Amino acid sequence: MKSSELIALLESHGWVLRRVKGSHHQFKHPDFALIITVPHPKKALKLGTLRQILKDAGLSALHIATR
């Protein structure tokens, strides 16, 4: 999955871009205290990185499949 696709998925689930620091975009959700960092632009995120970001965001691979 590309970082741009992941960012679109996060934004569709209420995550808002908080700040950009170099090539990292940080997202905040109004209901969670956690800040999620997504490396961008990235053609393909590593599987472990993608899984951890989805886990932190409270999403699963099912959200990707139904997109």
C-alpha cells in the first residue's frame, strides 16, 4: 500500500493532519490521544510499518479490503 492510500484511509476514519516534519506526516484523531506518524511520500510501505500504523489507528486489514 502506498503512503498516499494510507493517508486517505486514515482521513476517511476521522484522522486529521496535525503537522508535517520533513517527510513524515503526523495525524491526530479527536477521540484518541495517540499521534500517528506516516512516512510520505513512499511508494510502498513495509508490511510491518503498515500493520503497526493500522493497529495504532484502531483499524485492521479488513478496512483496506473493503475500501
